[in-house]
Amino acid sequence: MFDNNNNYINSKKKSNFIFPNSSILNKYKIISQIGKCSFGTVFSASNSTNSEQFAIKTEKIKKKGNLLRSEFDKLNILQGFSGIPKIYEFFQTKDFNILIMELLGKNLSELFNLCKKKFTLKTVCFLSIQMLKLIEHIHNNKIIHRDIKPDNFMFGRNTNKNILYLIDFGLAKKYIINNIHIPLKKGKNLTGTARYCSIYTHQGLEQSRRDDLESIGYILIYFLKGKLPWQGIKAKEGEKYYEKIWRKKENISIEELCEGFPEEIAFYFNYVKQLEFEDEPNYNFLAELFEKILKKNYKINFNSNFINYENYDWNDIEFDNEDNYVKNSLRKSTLNNFGSEISNDENVNNLNYDFIKINSFENKKNNKQNSLTNDDNDNNNNENKIHCHCILW
């Protein structure tokens, strides 16, 4: 490992596993596992000296397909905005990539389950406005998320309990490189979550800002209806399953999808679906659609500077100091804080990303490419705001 003076220290200690009660660098004590996703595991941890709590996201190092370093790079760019998790340190050991970040509360899937899989229109409008503000910030920093889903939206803890966060940037990508928009390419693998991804993504087209916005729209319909029209589709083979979802999305009209809801929700879809690949969306216009619903139906003048926690459907659900649900349980959530495990029938992630090596605090990219990822290089020239360590265990 390296000490504070960047001097190499040869440590013979080896760590093949990270588990509860173990310690990282004698600084972070692992408390428990709180999540598991397609490429890693998430633990809660505390600082050994002051008991401050963190989330620690870990990834077993592979020859290729390592996403945690890419997530760290994107989050580093996005720091300083409400709703972006704070990151503190990034380590690479012999066996693991490790990201130390802000510990958050419950994700929207968990809260949705606690509310019997139905949110009121008021809650959906409050959520949608915050989602749009978050995605605008991300897009303004030349990044697209590419895996917008309920699991990846979480609320903060304690004094930040009113703040909606967007997490899991492992599949995020720069859409502007050297001040030029990436080109529209065809034949792309499906990246993201089939239930919420855009029709263009199903068609194999390169994703851009419009696709993140379409995914947000599907989340809102899911929250209002409790189920999307393409849920529950049966197919024996994976490709046919995804194609059936695709065809269902294509064939259902906006009017049918938004039936029974205020016209502003249909306006949202009409606007998003007419965007061209390189178009810059009008985020304020989209947010104002939901502000109009709040004013018209609830006489609420939305103020983004003050979002009362009592406006949400789960306000009468009690949680303890650790944000655990303690009474009026409706359904125990099987989803974890940092995204559900990837299911074989809903998530297809393109894991062929640049393999990034960290050596003596210098970030070097291995420019190996293959047919699926030759356009996914970020050419990231930004200096890291949060420091990295290369540690040999």
C-alpha cells in the first residue's frame, strides 16, 4: 500500500474476502451487508474512530467488465449537487475495487412495496419533479445514466430524509466527448433494465438524454398503476422475452398508457418521444407539467427548496433511528438499498467496459476495445476530486 507520503509499503497481508466485522485499512469497520447487485456487494460500515457511518461498495476485480471505477469517475464529476451521493475514497486492493460513499436510506421500490404497490398522484408528482432536477444535473455534466429504475432512486437519512438521490452509475456514460455529441449507432446490446428502458434501446440504438427521460416516464406510470402493461410477459427464450416487451411498448398508444391520469402526463410522453437523438430536452417545461398537476389538483405551489416529508404516501409509516421499518408492515421488501440483484428475465447489462488500472495514484486507461464497446471510451480528462489509492493486500 501507500502511506501518506506516497511511499510504497509492502504488506504481506492478503484479503480474499470482505465480511461483517472485518476492517478495511484499520479505518472502516464493516457492519453488515445491505445490498448485492450484478457486479458487486454493498456493506454498511462505520469509522473506527468516530463511528460515522458509510456505505462501502465492493467489486471483485476481473480481467474485464469492472464497473466500480467507472462509477467512481462519474460520481466524482457530479459531486456537490443535492441528490448525488457523496463519495469519500476509492481503493483498489489485490482482489477488490472499493468505493467509500454516503450511506442512504430506502429506495423507491422498498417504499412502493410498503404502500401496497400504489402511489398517489401527489407523491408521483413530487417524485417526478425531483427526478427531473437530478437527471438535468447529470445531463448538464455530459453524462447519461442508462439504468433509470425505482431501485436506483433512494432517499437520504436523518437530516437528508427529504432528499431524493440517484445512485448506481456503473452503466453511466459520457454522451459528449471533446465537445462533440457521440454518434447515433445501431446494433447496440440492451443496456439497462428491460422493464423501464426506452423503445430506442430495444431497437438497438445508441442511448442519449431522451432515453433517460423515457425511462422516468415509465417509472411514473408504474407508480400510478402498480404495474406496467408489459409486466408478466411469458417467453421461453431470453431474446423473445425482450422482443415481446419491446413490441408491447411499441404497440401501446400514449393515450392508452396514460388513460385515467391528468393530460400533462401524456404531454410528458409526447414531448419525450419526439426528441431527436442529439436534442437538448427542456427540463423546466417537463417539471412544470407536474407542478401544474399539483396546483390544479391539490392547490399546491411547488417549492423545490422545501419538500415536506409529510407530502409522501409513506409519511405515516414509522422507522427507527437506523431507518428500519417498525410498524404497519404491509409487505417486506425483497429489494436492497443499492439495487436488486440482476434477474435473468429483466436486466441485461453490457459489462464490457474499459478495464482501468490504478498504479501509484495515476489513472491509466487500457484502450482495448471489442465489437460491443468500441464507442464506450470516455476519454475522461477531468482530474479526480476524490483521491484514489492502490493497495496491495
